[in-house]
Amino acid sequence: QVQLVESGGGLVQAGGSLRLSCAASGRTFSRGTMGWFRQAPGKEREFVSAIRWSGGNTFYTDSVKGRFTISRDNAKNTVYLQMNSLKPEDTAVYYCAADPLEIIAPRARSAYDYWGQGTQVTVSS
């Protein structure tokens, strides 16, 4: 059973930075995709970013390009999301997700079989 545990959320002022971590356990990923999604109150969960375990290809939603950076540490089975120049509209619960198959495009929620419990990110103005 795969478990994903997020950490690194918190409260930050606009313009500040946070780094989220997602540690995967239960299996070693040599391929597949790790994604970050977020859900703000009253809104649907939306794609933020993703990275392939093999090759390291990255994907971002337009609103975070140039501000967020996704990375991975294969040895630690951990994925990171470095978030800079944070804005109040980035406030949400951030979820880590794992797709071991790479069949469905990484921006789709349906691609992911495993999800973490979420970590709250709050950006004050």
C-alpha cells in the first residue's frame, strides 16, 4: 500500500516562500508521475504541478509558472514543491498524488491512484 505524507505548509505573507515535501512509502517509484494539486474553499481540486520519476519532465499550471518549482529525490522517494512569490490566491490545501502508470495525462486528477492527506498553505495579504 502506497502512503504519501505531505509536510511544509503554513502561514506566510504575500511575496514569501514555502517548500512542500511529499514522502512516498510502500513502494519504490522508478517510473510514474508525482503531482501536486490544490483545493481552495468552495472550489474544485485543481492541478498545480507534476514531475516524472524517470527523466524528470515537469509540468505546471499557468498561474504558477515562474514562481513554483517541482523537484524529486529518487533516493529518498520524495518530491518537493518550492513556492516563491506567493500570492493570497495560492491559499489552499495542497495535496500530493502518485500515478504509477503514466497512462493518463499528468494534469488530470483521474491519472492518480494515491493521494496524501493534504497540507494547508495560507498566504496573507
